[in-house]
Amino acid sequence: MNEEFFARPVLEVARGLIGCTLSHQDAAGVIVETEAYHQSEPACHAFRGKTPRAEMLFAAPGTAYVYFSYGAHALINAVAEPEGVGAAVLIRALVPAAGVVGMSERRGGRSGRELCSGPGKLTQALGIGLGLNGSSLLDGPARIAEPEVSERPYRIVATPRIGISAATELPWRFHAADVEHVSRPRS
DNA sequence: GCCAGGATCGTCT
DNA sequence: GACGATCCTGGCG
């Protein structure tokens, strides 16, 4: 995994991250669901420019953008596109791959699908907090690695994004088909 | 198993 | 002063 991977158009990065592994400390999981956000559309925090919160979205590709949502949950994004462009990919769901015991402890004893099937759940399971905002996903505490096999193991489908009220028509959510561990829309 | 409602706080208007 | 890129709990069947 290198900076060039993240410097591409955000939609390509969002699709390309499916099947990659996100790790932090001794825990890791395979990414099976992502969403793309870009400064050109109103659902993106960078839509209104470089506000203090959104500033990290304009940082170097491969930077982690971590922020608090609904007062209680940390959500992690991978900054995409060349430096200076406000865009990032929200990691929405993982299939647990390593350190499952620790993940279960941090998730209050839950197991299986309930460990990582949501953006707030997976940060809690991996122990990722606000302190990781601005760190590198290439060589920082939390890292993203490409699959060991060259071929993509998952068939990927694109659907509308979840939990937003603006630009809901864009099919910028990507997830692995036929995988149980993706998050479920509240409908 | 399903649904309704509450928690909770940083950020921008 | 309102609003979220959400999750958990409790009530009911």
C-alpha cells in the first residue's frame, strides 16, 4: 500500500479498499463496506471549505480523518485524491480477521457480525479513537494493507449512501456482495 | 425478531 | 441553539 493508491479519484479508492485489511494494535479486519465523500457534494464535511474540523480532509492522501458523530462514536476515513482536494473514504464495516478476543472485549462481549458491522462499531472494536486523527494509514498506528492475493475476492456493488440527508441520490456506497458483515440501513 | 426513542457533544449558523 | 456520515436499550410478540 502506498500514497499513489490514495491519490486517485475518491470513487476508485472507495472501490479499491474493499478487500483490504485495516489493522490497529493486535486487531485487524477485512474492509467490506465503504462510502466516498468529495468536496463537490453537500454531504461532505469539506463542502464548505477548510473549516477547522474538515481541514484534515485536504491533507496528504493516506491520512486518517477521525471525527466524532452523534456525541458518542468515532468514525474513521481514509483521505483520498491529491493533497489540497477535500475527499475521503468512510470505512463502514469489517469482517474480523485478527485479535477477535480483544475486539469482543471492547465491544462489551459481543461476537460475530456484531463486532464490526457499522462505522462506530468497528472503531470501538479496534480501539481507534480521536487521537488517530491526522495520523498516516501507511505507516502510523492504524494501517491499511492490500489483500495478499492479487485478485479481488469479493464482487462489489454500488448503492446510495446511508444516514445522510444531502446528495442521497449518489450511489457512492460500495460493499462486498453476499457478505453478512456489512451494516444494515435503518430504512 | 422488530421497532421506537434516548444518549450525547463537537461543530457551524 | 440546532443538528448530525450512529448505536444501544427496552418493550412487545
